[in-house]
Amino acid sequence: MELRRDIWIDDSVPAKLTINGKKYEVDIAYRGSHIRDFKKKSYQVSFYSPPKFRNAKVIHLNAEFKDPSLLRNKLSFDFFHDIGCLAPQARFVSLKLNGKNEGVYLELESVDENFLANRKLPEGPIFYAVDGDANFSLVSDLDKQVKKSLLKGYEQIHGTKEDEDCLRETIIHINTIPRDEFEGTIMKYVNIDAYLRWLAGVVCTQNFDGFVHNYALYQRRQTGQYEIIPWDYDATWGRDVNGEEMESDYLRIEGFNTLTARILDCKTFRTQYKDLMVNILQNQFTVDYLKPKIQTMHEQIRPHVQLDPYKKRGLNRFDQEPDYILKFIEARSAYIQKELQFL
């Protein structure tokens, strides 16, 4: 009741959470922006006693309300992992709230210091790209004006004040390194292989917002290089944020943000991207590779979708989605292969 008083307030409330018989003292809050207005809410859960769950201090429970398959976010993160990118772990859960069945949710790992520790990655700062200003540019993607702050669009999740200065400096370098020096200099600031793998993942899954939003930045302090981590990938695999059909050629293979444009302007990096994409199209982004994964996920959650008060009436559409996604993969792969000839 306290949360429902104003769904737009980020303040959390204390709660008791039971997982497989084990009780936790937690704080719970609504998460997301426009999704807060949906009937089926998404939540952020912070653990206090015990202080962690599966080595995590915070987890996210996503309703996936607009995705008729409920699969797209998890399928995306698993795909990113398979092509060599850092990505959050995701698993399906059933949720009851005050004894009432709320249906199928996707439990998402938070990208924070525990994300790094669980992968034995070096400690380093993490920034979330929270809106369209996180475009690696000196100019806002929202109002097309010069940014008053180069950290517009970013929220620091982990790190120090000096890490903010470092990100500002990196954004300046991305925009001001002379063209003839860019290839040799940008590698001081960006892990190019990791970036190109992420780029390939965004392009394959066709996340239109993925270039200026829906990602986290992580810097390995020992190298000074930034890596990019995907986030919120429900509007993918042929559907947009409202769950409506998105044509398979909607997103160009070059993507769009300042850093991507400058990286692909370098012949060496462009060739590296093309070779990487060809490999992915032959191995991971294929119907043969993804069909068993999609079918397994679909079969795993179907009995629970039948009981989901928000989704059970759309069961016929839910059952049609695996084939829809597979047709998208075929069409998107054909489009990307064709476009690679002209890159």
C-alpha cells in the first residue's frame, strides 16, 4: 500500500521475503520508468538480513509485461554471454506478494561491485546509462544542445569522485582525438574487442535503444579501459518496447553513437567487426543454435504462465512467440549478411 501511494517515488519500504523456505529481511521498491504504470509491477530488492542472496546485495524482479514471450531479456543476456560479453545472469522465478500470485518474473543480477566479485574481475567503477544523453558525445541526444555536464545520462553505481573525472576525460578524448591518431590512441581508453562484441550483440538482437541507453560502463583500473555491459533487453528479437512488431531491417548494422561511429571509421576495427560478425552469424546467431534454447525456456515457464494472472489470457500468443523469434533470427541474419558487404 505504501508503494502504491505514489508509484513514481524511488523510496523503498521494508519487507519480508521468503525464497525456497528461507526468510530474508529486505527493502523493496518499484523499478523502471514508464513500466511503473503497468498493472504488473517490476521491483528492486535489497537484502539486509542475511545481507546477501546468491552473493548479491541487490536483485531486480522484472515483470516483462510488454513481452508476449517473456523470453527476450533472458535470451538476450544468454546470447551476449555466448558471444564473449559481460552480461547479467537471469533466471525465471514465480512471485507471490502478500499471498497473492503475481506470476512469472525474471530475476536479474545487479551490475555492481558484487557482479565484479562473482566473476573475479578487477575492482573498478561502474556507471549506468540512464537516458539518451549517454551517447559518448559532447552534444545531447535529447535536445541536440552542447551538454552542460559530460556525465549527463550517467549514474555512478560504484567508484570514487576521481572515477567521474576519468569518465569525463575519456568522453573528451573520444570526441577530440584527431582522426589519424584515433586508432592508436582509443585503445588506451576502450577495450575494442569487448566493445565490438557488445556492438555485434546489440545489432543482432536489434535493441534500438542500446546505443545511448540500456547499458553499464565498467572500467578496469589496471588497464584504464572501459567495457560495456548490456541492460534491459526486452525490446529485442523483433519487438519494440510496446511489444509490437519491429521489422528485421529496422536497425542499421553500424548502430548509432559517437564512439561506434569513430571506431568503425577505422579500417582495422571495421574489418575486426566484420570478421567477428561473420563468425557470430555462422555460430551463435543461427536458428540451429538458438532454437533449443528458446524451446527449453518456453517449456520451462509455460506451466507457470498458465497461472500468471496477467499473462494467462495471452497463452495462445505466448505459444506463437518461439516461432516468431526464430523467423526474426532468419530475417535479421539475412539482412546483416547483406549489409556487411557494404560496410
